[in-house]
Amino acid sequence: MSMPMSNLDKGGYVPPGYNPNVPPAPGAPGNYNHPQGYAPVPQQMPYGEAPPFGSGGQPAYGGPPPPGFAPPPQYNGGFQPGYGPPQVPIVQQPGQPMMPGQPMMPGQPMAPGQPMQPGPPGEWMSIPAGIPNCPRGLEYLTSIDQLLVKQKVELLEAFTGFETNNKFSIKNALGQKVYYAVEDTDCCTRNMCGPARPFDMKIFDNFRNEVMHLNRPLACSSCCFPCCLQSMEVSAPPGSVVGTVEQEWTICSPAFRIKNHVGDTVLRIEGPFCTFSMCGDVEFQIVTLTGENIGKISKQWSGFAREIFTDADFFGITFPLDLDVRMKATLLGALFLIDAMFFEKSGNRESDGVGMLS
């Protein structure tokens, strides 16, 4: 088959049936003659350039959609699957008072005097803002008149009797977390001294800042040793003493003095003659110096199995709402001292008794 020399000189290729005298097909470039029925391959745009909108089968803007095209579903009242809810803009700056009717976000400061907002159980309580002359970390106590203290169950201690560091969760009346407390003692002290052991208790807020520190020195609790009775020192923040709890010498019923940072007695705690808990609560009354009852510390019945096999107890404490936060912190320290003296077990054996002779 002969090939035109003009095309061979250009290094081209002549397809079979090529005839230069045949007119070009409709739509073909004028400088290239195609055989009849042959259509050129569409040319793509250079790399990085997008084709004009509406070409290549895509409908132009505002034009009718092609057959079979379905618009995406609309999501009324929700959000698209696979994507989270839209981000809510922050309308409250930290430390600024809340506007009336504005919802409170978790961890957002509360305005002074604002009542606690109910929230899902397990959330952390919002810290009140703008409390003057209040020790750092005690702002939570300004709007609280009741605390619930729950000791964590330690499986190693429950099954073997091996003493471990006690841990407590402290919540308000709405079930929101306020603090958590962790005992700080060594293994030898816990297992050799038992419930009479000295210990330090660190109390943290939800930012993991130590806001209170409790110190219990080694001492006796029996009335046979009146010169060496139990005490608890409360510091808030750590290093700044705000109050102390001191055991009074008694024979029948336990009693304690609540002192402020200068050593003046402000309140008293009077306990029951029998501290053995069986299917009921054990209550220690908080009274003024004139004998007026203003609150109580109660060891709550937590169930037969929990009471028999563990020393993980439930406690509640109530006090006046307008009581000084330093005295509220000192009463919280008294709760931990009462727990260690009367309800802490030694090798899963009950040590509760009658009177102060034991």
C-alpha cells in the first residue's frame, strides 16, 4: 500500500482507507481530514485546569438536572450522619457573671449567690465566681449545705484484707462531683497500725488542684489515755491552716471540738453511745456552743454485703448554707476522722464498739 510522502516526512500514520479527497466529517477540525463515520476523541483540559461548568454532561448552573439525578436528602431538626452536631459558640467568658436566663455549661463559673443548677449525675459542679476573701478551692462550698462522701471499693482489700490507700468521691446533693480525696500513707503504716494509723489526706478539685490537705497524727482514741487523743488538722490551700478537729475526753459518747485557725472553739460534735451500724444510720450531731443543733455527720447504711465484706462506707454531712467555708472544710475533715476512728476495719474485721473504752 502506497503512503503519501508528505505525511511520511512528518512521521505520521495513514489509517487504512485514507483518502485525502473525501470531505471532512461534521465537527472535525479543518486541518485534519477523517474518514467517513470517524469522530475525534474529546480533548481533556491541561492538568490543574477544570472544565467549564456545564460541559461533559454536568448541567449548567440554574439549568435542569439530567435524567436520574436526585438531590441530596435534607436533614430537618438534626445533623448529617457521620458529622457531629454543630459547634455552639461560646457566649460566656471565664470569670464573667452569667446573664439572667442563660443556660449553664458544664464547668462554667456560677455567679455569687446563684442556686445550683441540676445536671446529669456524675458531672462536675460548676465553680462559683467572684467570691471575695475565700480560700482558693473552697468557692464550691459557698453554695452547698450538704455533701455526700462515698468510699471506693478496693477489690484487693475486700478479698485479702490487705490495706490500701482509701479513695473517696465527694458530691453535692444533686449528685455532681465537687472533690475527690486520696489517702497518702505507706504500706507498712497502713497494715501495721490499722485504723489508728496516722495519715495525710489530699483533696482535689476537678482541675486536679490540691485544694485541701488533712493531717492526722498518731494518737490514741481510748479514754484511758486522756493526754493523747485524736486530732485532725485542715489546711486550705495546703500550708494554710483553716481549722482543727480535736477529740474530747469522754467515757460514754464520743465528742469533738471544732476550732478555727486561731484555736478558738466554734462548734462541737456529739456522737452516739453505740457506733455499731446494723441496718441503720449512725449520726453525729453538729451543735453550737449553746447546744443548738445545726447539722449532722451520718454514716449511712450501704447494704449487708458492702457492710460485712468491705469498709467502703457512705457518709453524709449537712451544715448551714451561710456557715463560713473554712468551718465547712473543717467539718469535712471531721468526717474523715470519724470514719477512721469508728468505721475503718482492720483485716475486714469490725472494730465498732460501745462507748470510748475500746
